[in-house]
Amino acid sequence: MQTQSTFRGEPQLSNQRNTTGRRPRITGIDAARAIAIIGMAYAHLGPIFFSSDIDTVASLLTTGFASALFAVLAGVSVSIMSQRGVEKGGVELAQSRQQLMLRGTILIGIGLVLSIAQYNIAVVLSAVGALFLVLPLVARWSNRALWALLGGLLALGPFVIVASDTFNTYVDIISGSYPLTAWFTYGVAGMLVHRYLIHSRMLQWISLVAGVVLAVIGVNARSWISDQLPAPEDPKMYDQLTTDPTPAAGVAGGGPGGAMNSNPDIQSTWWYTYLGPEPHMGGLIDVATSITVSVAVIALCLLITALPLGSTILYPLRAMGSMSLTVYVAHVLTAAMILTNDNNNPAWSSSEQPATHPLALGVTIVVAIVCAMIWKQFFRRGPLEWVMHVLTVKGARVDMEGVKRASDE
């Protein structure tokens, strides 16, 4: 059984009776959240161009995969928070949905504020908030229905991105840095992770092994597809991309004057967009590989924290992951200041090699872990987590009396 923890003293095992009335924390999920945040921090502050195998592997494990893991974990959270309402039904179901949707609305608001406050980092919170708005509606679905939904999103979602690129509509929402079709797929995968993996040691082992194998296959498929791409200057490909007037010929936005004509490149063909081997593309290979990596990481964290010693060793990550919203917001605000260069332009927009900040990355991770460990000795929730809890609980109250105003008389 999975190890739970109150973050005070030694870890509390799940077979101990819970007399507090509070939902016990799943420590493996907290550790996985911390890994996701560390991965995103590395993607923001770590090396961009690599000269060593270690840097290459680190980039491979963080670029795209970290944010996808965060999305899968959001699906896990929605499923956990929905569980009591789904079991009870009626008013409790409606209240749990309202709390989750309020949480989603607040996350979207925080994401918008962070996006306005800085322009160096693509903020993930708005996409996470969208999951909290939509996923509660499918929380009562059967496992079979969720599997069907996952398969449909995985197969058909990339076609939505192709259509968005072809007709140049809703591009920022559908095929931006965090494509919603891909994120809904991650969220549904997270709900299934909660239903199957949390309490099954055998499935955790199977998921870990299968996830690693499939992730290796997916990563190699990415490289293989990239190797098969003709050079943009290939005359045959150039003719195909610039003379065929119909999008059906495989050109996103094709035809004379289309987007392809100004930059004839194989990467703008519909099949490349559908397969989407690059991080954040939201294509079939990108999403499938990201899900397998996420499941493997979650399974590993659950297996380690199932052991008392493993849970104790991972306590720093558990503490950090238990207040992931606070840590993420603090990271975005501090990293954005670091990434802005002297003339107030984002470092990644410079024609020079993008700046890397390994010292800042190390300080970010260490400070986040230390502060989280200290905070959890005195408070149950992180600062922003506490604000979120208060707002969602008060906003979803069902015991408030009606108010009759004088103007209504």
C-alpha cells in the first residue's frame, strides 16, 4: 500500500487509521510533482546548447516531458478530489465539481497574471486550470469510457491541431506552447493513473517497466522521423510544397500565398504536424511518449515512497511537491527576472546563443526544497495552497441562507 504522510515526524502508513478527517496525502504523487517542477526549472534555466552526453540526457528528460508530467499529475489531482463526491453523489458531487471548477478558474487567473507580468516563460497554469474546469465532468465515467476517451483524444487530437494550422484558426489555444488537445489527453491519462496505480504495487511495477520501454521507443521514433526529413532545399519537396494548391496535398495552409510558400519546409506538412515528434507540438508521438514517461516517473515515485525508508529519503521532494503552486509561481517570477537581458528583451529572442544559468538553477532548487521543508514543519499547506483552499471551500458552500434585498420587495 502507498505510504502517506502528515509531514510531521516519521511517515504515516496508509494502513494506519486516519482520525483527522482530512484526505491523507499520497506521498509518491507529491514527489512526482517536485520532479516535474525541477524539470521545468531546468528547461527554463538550464543549458540550451549541449556539449556533453549528460546535458543531452538532461535536456531530453526535461524539454516537454516535465510540463506533460505536471499535466498528468493534474489529472491525478482532479480524480482524487472528485472521489468523495463521485461516491456520495447528489449535493456532494455538485459541491466537489464546483470546488474543482473554482480552482481551475483561479489557476487560469494566476496564469494570466504571470503571463502579463513577464514574457520569458510560457506559463503552464492556464492549461492546468482548463483541466480543472473540464475533467470534473467526466469524473463519474467508467474506466472503459475513460479509456475510450483517452484513445479518441490520442488519435484525433492531432488532427485538430492540423486543422488549426491549416486554416490558421485558434492557433494559440489549440497548437500553442501547451496545446489543449494534448493537455486534455494528459489529464484523462492522469485520472486513469489514479484509478489503477495508486494502490496496486503490481501495476506500479508493470507501468514502470512498460513506461521505460515505450518511452525509449518513442524517443527513438522522434529521432528517426527527424532523420527521414528531406532538407528544405530538396527541389522535389520544394515543388510539392509550393505548387500544390490544396491543403489536402499535405501542406498546412497550402496553395499560392499560403504559409508554406514563404518558408517551404517539410516540417509544415500535415503528417509531420499529426505525428508531432517535437516537444510541445501535441502530435501523436509527442503525446504518447510524454504519457509513457510520466507514467514511468509516477510509478517509480509510488514504489519508492511505499517503503518507509524511501519515503523518508524523498521527504525533501515530498515537501516541495506538496506546495507545488507556491514553488512554481515563485520560480516563474524569479526566473523571468534572470532571463531578461540588459536591454529588457527575453534572452531566448536574441540572435546570440541563449543564456544559461546553472547557478541560478541550483539555487532555485535548493531554496525551494529548504523553504518547503521548513514551512511544512509549521503549516499544513503552502501559502498559495492555503489561499486556494479558503477560496474554493468558501466559494462552494451549500449551507448559506438566501438573502432578500430591499429592491426585491
